[in-house]
Amino acid sequence: MTDVPTPDALERAVDSYLQHLAVERGLAANTLGAYRRDLTRYAHYLRAQGHHTPLGVGPRDVTGFAQALGDGADGASALAPRSAARTVVAVRGLHKFWALEGITAEDVASDVHPPRAGQRLPKALPLADVEAILGAPDTETAAGLRDRALLEFLYATGARVSEAVGLDVDDLHLEAEDDLPAVVRLFGKGSKERVVPLGSYAVKALGEYLVRARPGLVAQGKGTPALFLNQRGGRLSRQSSWLIIKAAAERAGIAAAVSPHTLRHSFATHLIEGGADVRVVQELLGHASVTTTQVYTLVTVDTLREVFLTSHPRAR
């Protein structure tokens, strides 16, 4: 009979935290598996430092581990900044649990913060590329009229694709009133409602779709209040919307990768470049925090820097 190694105090203390996450906090299996991988790596690192029990582990050990994650100095493969940050969060939770349970006298990781992940800028298209995409659908067909209306709507409002396909016809108000523009009610994350104006191009495309295409499409199904319909008369799906956007980009000859969020990013970036206040853009996008919206100002700064370097006679 093969002897099974007895877990050391460090391993038992880690397992206690994982059990807490599973039972008390009810984490999903995939999330729990990620915690287990991260904390197993941390336990290996601590053993290499001579620790086989939570006692004696100090802030310097936690800091050393956080630094080792980025360069693989702990003997494992180096992690990208976002993955390293996630691992440090797991370690902070572990030490907080140990302190609360009395396993250790204090939380030695409380002042150790995750490394900042590199900020990824949204990928916005130049206006000419956006216009090429908007003009790509064949408006001689019902599907083409729908596609153009969807594309114009996404760029005019900055709506998420999920928000667009979730719309009903009654959410549209295409008739301008008292010199105010047409508007649409959008329902964002957490069903938070916002009202967004519609420009003349979107109003025209939506009007043509509602008159010339939607009646024929809705007749193919059982009747639905959905605004954007598929060929069977049902509500258009997010996946189908993505294919529509991709097909339009290919037809327009756009070489850059185009995703469902591309028109949303382009909407926000073009507004900022046109002088719109970031808080107005925040409201239009439905961002809970202006910090999320401010990433678009970074795109504009990069554009300004590029123009300056290439245009100013004494820039270089």
C-alpha cells in the first residue's frame, strides 16, 4: 500500500480557505478552480522560501510573490498583468481569511496591491470606414434594409448590441417634438433605462425599415413587438447581429478587425474628438462611472499627439 503524504499546515490552511469559498460564498466550480491554481502556486512559492505553515509569512513574502508573477522568478511561467492581478487578489483574500479565523495574528497582505494591468484602448474606426460599413447593406432587400437600420442605429446611439436586439418598436420615438430630436429608450446593464437621441440618418434608415421591410418579416412569424427581426419573424439575436456587422465590414473592404463593440467605440471616440463633454458621453453610453468613459479621452490624446508630431514644424 502506497503511503499518501500528509498535508502540511500550509496546505491545510489553504484548503480551509477554499472550502470557505465553496461553502460560505458559493463560488462556481470554474472560479473555485482558478482560486485553487493561484493559491497552489503561492503555496509552492512560500515553501521555496522555507515556510510550511502560515505562521512566519510576512509582507515581504507576499510582495516577493507578486513581483515574481510577472517575470516567472518563482519557477513558473510569467503571467500577463491581468492574470497576475487576479492571483494577487486571491492571495489577499487568503491572508484576510487567515487573520479573521485566527490562523495568523494579522493580515500581512493588506498593504500589497495587485500590479496595474495595462489599459487597453478601445478600437475605433475612422469616420470614412464607419460610413463605408453603414453603406454596405443591399437596401433592395428586406434583410438589407434591416441591416442598414441596425448599423445606423448602433452608430447613432452607441448602444450595446444586446440593447439593440432587446428593443421593441414602442421604444422608438421617431417623430421629433418641439424642435427636439427623435429618441429611443435603451435598457442597459441592470435594466437601467436611459433616453438617447437619434440623428437624421438613423431616423431615415429606421423609418424605411419599419415601412418597407419589417411588415414582411413579422408576417413570417407569430407576431412580436421586437424592433429588429430575423428572417423567420422572430427577434434578431446577438449572434446574428455580429454576423451582420462582420459581413458589412467585409463588403466595405475594411481590413481592421470589427467586433460588435466597434461601432459603440467609434461613436464615443468621434463624439469626444468632436468636442463632446465626457460626462455627456458617459450618459449616452450608459456607463455607471465616468472613469469607464474617460478611456476614450486617451484615444483622443493619442490622435492629437500623432497629428502634432507629423504636422508641427518643430515637433521633432
